[in-house]
Amino acid sequence: MLGLTTLGAVHTAVGLIALVAGIGTVVRYGGLTTDRPLTSLYTWTTALTALTGFGIFQHGGFNIAHVLGILTLVVLAIAVAAGAKGLFGRLSPYVETIGFSTTLFFHFIPGITETFSRFPQGAPLFTGPEDPQLAKVLGVVFVIYLVGVVVQVLRLKATPPAMRHPRLV
């Protein structure tokens, strides 16, 4: 199926679940925080997506996609620690917000790259990870990510500290 191994298909399916949960939570609540039920689904499926990615070597050996998987797991752990444990004190809501937003952005890098290097079938939009047009699209996605983070941080800053994250107060 489109050059996907069984592991690749599972990786893709779990990644899509993570994306839907992450985007759905951002749209509905304005961001991902550990006190929201869909964030738990997002966290576990994002971790599983990163872990299953370590077994995929379609583009040779260990590569930049595997590095992104490691970064995803590290940033995800920091976001969860900030949100669930208040590990960073008063900065915890900000670390949590930026961390989850960053992992959501990380999903888009391989997602867009792999999807549009295969679709439309027979005439994909990009020739592969090195395609200059892909870099432009990912640049636009990065700007959207930055705007989203700024909006979330400004919203947090305008929220009284006691209301930012009820579990941490």
C-alpha cells in the first residue's frame, strides 16, 4: 500500500490519531494541556508514533526522521512534566503549552513530507525530503506554528495565575 510496510502503516495510522486529537484539542480549547482528556490520547499516540518511527528505515539507516522522533519524546516528556507536576513552577503552563505545540508541529514535518511525496499517486507534489517546494510549505507551517504559540502564550499571560492550570494551584 503506497510503499508502506506494516510498521509504516501502523505508524501512519497512530500518527493520524495523534494529529486529530491534537488539532481537535487546540481548536476546541485553544491548546493542549494535561488536564484535558484528548491531551492524554494525543500524548500516548504521539509517543507511540515516535517509537514506531524508530523501526522505519525506508530512506536508509538512522536519519533526521529518527532524530525528530527523539526530540519529540524529549519535548513531550518536558510538556507532560510541566503540566502534570508543575516542574517549572510559575513557568510550567508556558513550558507545557510551548512543548505540546512543538510536538504538534513536529508531526507535520514527516506527515507533509511523506504524504505529498506519495500523493497524488503517479504525480506526487514533492520529489522527496530535499524538494525546495517542500521547504517552502514547511516554512509556512512553521510560521503558523509560531503564530499559534504566540497567541497561546499571550492568552496564558492574560489569564490569572490561579486559572491557568487548576491542578497546579
